[in-house]
Amino acid sequence: MAGEITVLATCIGLYFRYEHSNQSPHHRLSECDLVEVNPVKVSGVPILKHTRVQADSIVENYMSGSPVEEIADNFRIDPEIIRQVLAFAKLQQPQLQL
């Protein structure tokens, strides 16, 4: 649990550093420690580390009405990681209804 809190705090800290950047929200998700960009995986789209799950797919599924547990089951990702990505996305785009 302490490690998860540290990762979330790191993601939140990175948000404040990039808050006024000109990066698109899509690429801002790549600033979260739970997300990586690797040109040989999914054409360089930001994905959750150690997966091929696109980070923005998590947000899109949640915004479409899927609960965290369902997203976690569908993508075989720990629900806490889903919550952390959603929290980071919410910081990136406060207008999101997350």
C-alpha cells in the first residue's frame, strides 16, 4: 500500500510540473509513473507499464460508465492501478467527470 501511495504521489507531483505545458492530454498520461511510452509497443501510445493496455482506454472505459472493478477484470489490471490512473487523469483534465 505504501508503494502505491508513493506512485500516486509521484504522478500527482508530475501533474503540477506539466500543468501548463502544451502537451496533449494523451501524452500527459505518459508522465505518470504507471505509464510508459515504448515505440515498439502499440506504436508508442502511452500504455500501462508491463502491459499493452492503452492508458487512455482506462479513462475512456470509465467515462463510458464502466466501474473500476469491471475495467480491472476486462484488462486484468489491479483495481488500485486503475484508480491511480483515473486520479492522475482527473488532475490532468479537471473537467472530466471521473
